[in-house]
Amino acid sequence: MYMFQDYELTFDYKHVDSEKPSARCVARHGQTVVIVIASIGEVEVSDCVPLTVNYSERFYSVNRIPPGFQKREPRSRDAEILAARLIDRSIRPTIDEFFNRSILINCTVVSYNRACSPEALSISAASSILNYMGVPCELVSGVALNLKSNTWLNGPGTTSLVVAGNYYGLSTLELTSSQLSPAEIIQGVQMASAQIGPNIDFIRTKLKKCRSLIAPAPMEYKNPIIDPESVIKGYFNSDQNILEAEKAKYLTPWNNRDAGLLHWKQIVRSVLRTRLLSGLRRIDGRDFESPRPMHATRDLLSVPHCYVTRGNTEVLCVVTESNNQNDSQLYELLEQNEVRKFFVHYNYLAGQNMGISRREIGHANLIRNALKCFVSGDRAIRLVSEVFQSDGSSSMSSVYAGSVALGNAGLEMPVVAGTSIGCLTQNSSYRFLTDLTATEDFLSDMDLKIAGTKEGITAVQVDLKVRNLPWYILEHAIHYGYASLAQIIGSTVKHSPGRHEYSATKHENGTGKNDHSSARHEHSANKQEREHRPRNESLKIATDDVQPAQTPVKDDHKPRSISFKLSGEEAEAAAKVEGISMYNDVLTTTWDKVDSTMGSILGCQTTCIKVLKTTTDGIEVQFVGDGVRSKIQLDTKKELVPGTYLALSKTKLKKWKIRSVLNRAKR
């Protein structure tokens, strides 16, 4: 008997007789039971793993009769679609990228207990059944936690954290909170990672008798020669003619054009990643820590709204209020329906895309999670995000536009912003990218969407393209993302969250009264206390003077942090120093204390520097603790790549000697 989160956990596997290779897993965690059926289909040539995940909840699992006229389970509800997306993001990166057979996974909840998360159980069952069938993938396990009284507890809750991963790192993470600090989030991640290991061990004991690996179907392969410099020039200069010429030349010898396109994308991704890892600038000319300029306008419509441009991304958020209780959203859940006063709809490429996709439902939920802790009251509030053009970060741009639009509608809203953080990994080194574009999202190994205020983080979602992300990189990414978020919020022009004077509209709610007139009457008592912006004035985020997130900033925000992995001797020394906390030989400290921290570990005068550039007479560096730039001489034969962090100590001859290399940037 194996106990997980105080409840027994079991997995039972069986092959299913079918035309396609199929298998069934019955997963039990306490009184929660999920049946997962997986089948392997025909060959599909695609630039991503051909995986489809469905998730459904039966009402008899909680002894309920389905509502509605037909009295049976309806089409997939939003909650089920969100759970299916979570399971998909957990197992997709773990499957071999060259596996080209279609995979269909159906998860059905047939018994439910609130203390045991069916979503986390489905993640473990779906991953294990693929291993049971012989699909080449890594085994992962899901864990659900909730925060109560500043303590992380097992099971789902209002402040929820779902983590999926294995020994080596994370496969996905999803957080809904009310302004948590990075340290609190990392504490929950560490608790989840400690539970994942024993789960993986238990599942492996159940998978001793599994089928042999299912090999990918053979595909055409050719190796035409391409010019990497032409590809780089085409992307960095936005020259489509060069790219199309190189692409046509590469595809000429291929008989199967789809297979050729797949290999073309993989080669382009490899070329551009190598260029970014070895360079100092990104494709659009920004450095790695700078966000794109963001401009917000709220004088286009006669209703509360905000129009935001972020690079080539354009988003319009519009708020509608109603005093009619029938205008609230009835959100169907398994145990009981929930009446939501505040709800969000997200329309991708408004006017071009017909129908509602899973992606739109997922982005709407992410935006709502980022804003909902600041919205209260008895009125029904609908926020609609219209995405007219997207070049990355459309959901995070919608978070900022939504907070401004809600402030214009009369709600007491702080500045809520969001950004996406990418990560390029190579061997033991990694590099973060702030505010990803669509091309960088394609190149990056990670897309961490983080939203919140200067007081804390309200929502996090992590998507991966690699099999796992080491836990210490995730912790560093959360600190880095929050520092970048604080920069964006600090760079906004100070504005009042109070509403504009909007003209009355012709729309009337169910009570026959105009919503905006009644809302103005409700807020007239404190109208004089609000600061109003002229109708023609815009909100602007100036990024020219924004300092990189990895350098010290003299402001009122929390100190910037750095995490790095120590060697064996340094880790032992750090463990003996009072006041230093470590996790898996990874030490996290603030920039203003990094010199004293490293000095305590190494037992001598120490300083931490960042290599800016190398010259014939020395290297130009920046001292991390105080931000001073200087040139120093180092007695070393190592090639110091710009972007490398070094811990230096003074020898008896008063020369600087390298003692440790932190976050080495390799060519």
C-alpha cells in the first residue's frame, strides 16, 4: 500500500482489444477515481507532437443528476477544457519530438473526493499509461497544493498550485494566488517537488511489465546545405525575400514537402538559438532584459476600455457592467454550479477567427486569475479582450489593459501587469529573455507567463518545449520574472484608477436602466477624490530608461535576486554559514548581499562581477553589489564570454583570482 497526501494511491493497467494500440489505466487516489484510455493512431507529420487530450467529469461521481433538459453530461465545459490543457502541457514536452504517430488520451472522472485532485491524478495516470504502452517519453507526476494561513497544504483550494515534473525538473506549473511573493511560491514548488519523487518511484514499480517501445514511423530524411548567415541576416533584418529563397533551396530535393518543412523549422531554430546564446542582442535589437515599448490609450470608445500596443501586439479590453443579477455567469462545476460576478472573454485575432478555441478559453482563464482578487461588489462585470494582432504576450498585454479598463469603470484597481519570460538552455548554462515575441517563443525552451502587482504575484503559467526544466532554473526564473514585472510596473506613468466620464450608451440592461448611469450614481460620493485624466491623454510605458532586470536598480522595490549552483566544496562551506539557505546545492541571495555571501562561503574578501566585454588590455566588468563599471586585469587563461558572472577573491599578492563561475554564458 502506497500513501500519497494521506490517501492510498493505486494504478491498474490493462491492454484494450482494438484496431489501434490501446490501453486503459484505472487510477485511484482516496475516493477519487479516474479512468484513462490512450490509443496510438496513424502517422502525422507535424511540427509538434500529434497529441490530443480530452478530460470529462461524470456527474454521478458526486451523486448528482446533470442539469438541463436532456439530463446527461453536456459538451465539454470550460472547467474540463482547462483541465485537459493542463494535462496536455504536463506530458507533451516529455514525449520524444520525433515520435510521429497520433496519440489520443481520454480522461474520465468516475468518482470524486474534494481532498484529492482529479487533474493531478490524471497527469500521473496519462504519463504512466504512455510509458506502459511503450511510447518514448519520460515519466512525470502531478501534485496539487493550496495555501492557507501562509502554509502550503495538500489538495486543491482557492490559492492553488499545480506542479508536474520528475526527478530532473519541471514539466509544467500553474498558479492562481492573491499577491504572493516569489519566496512563497518557491516554497510551494519545493514542497511539490519533494512529493513528486516518491510518486515516480511507486509508478515505476507498477510499470515493470510494459510493452516494448513503439518506434516512430520512418520518414524521409535529406540533408541539404543551408547558409546559416543568410538565415540569421533574414531574421535580424526582417528580410522575407532572403528567408524564402533559402527555404525554397532547402525544400527542392524533398519528395515529402511536409517532412522537409519540419526539418527546415528545426534547423532554423537551431541556427537562431546558437546566435542568441552567443550574442548580446535579440532579433529585434533589444538586449535580453528589456521589455518592448508599451503604449496604452483609453479615448477610443464611449465605454470603459483600454487599447494597448506592445510591439506588434494590439489588444483592446472593454468592460461592461450590469446591476441585473441575471447577467452574472453561471459557471458549471462538478459539485455545484458557481455564479461568477466577474468573468473574462478572450477573442484571438478578432474579426478573423470564427468560433471559440481551447486556447481562447485558457487565455481568458489566465487573465481572470491575474485580476480577480481585485474585483469585488454585487455588479456583474464582463471584461472582453479583443486581440487584433499578436506578436507574443497577447494574454499578458490583456492583463495590463484589463486592469486599466476596470479602473476606468470605477473599480479601485492597482496597476496589474504581466510579462512572458523565455529561457534558452545549453548544457549547464541558461539565459533568460524578457517579454517574448512570437519568434522567440518558437526558439525558447520555456514560456513563463507571470502577472501581478508591485505587492506580489497573482498568476503564473509555465509552458515547456524541453523534457524538463531543472528546479533551480525555475526558482531563478520566478525571481527574475518578478523583478522584470516590477520594472514594467515602475516604468508606467502614474495614473489614477478612477473612471472617465463616459457618455451614456443606448444599451440597457435587463432592468431597463443604463448601467453606466447607475454606476456613476453609485460612485458619485467619492468622485471628487479621484484624479481624472483628460480624454486625449494616453498612458505610456517608457522603456528607454528601463534598467536590465539582472542589474541593481535604485528604487523602492524589493532587492533583485540571483541563484547559482555551487560546487561540492563550496556547497559544504555554504552549509556551515549561518543565515544562508540552500536547496539542492543552489544558493539564492540578493544582489546587494552577494559579495558578503560569497565572502562568507569562500572565507576571504570576495566580490561578484558581470563580464560586459573583453578587450586587449583587460575585461570591462560591472560590480554586481554596487553597479560600478570598471576595467580589471585577471590572471586567467579562460575565455570570458560577455554575460558571464564571476565570484572573485583577492590573493596575498592583492591580485584578483577567479573562485567560482556563476551562470556561465557559453558561445
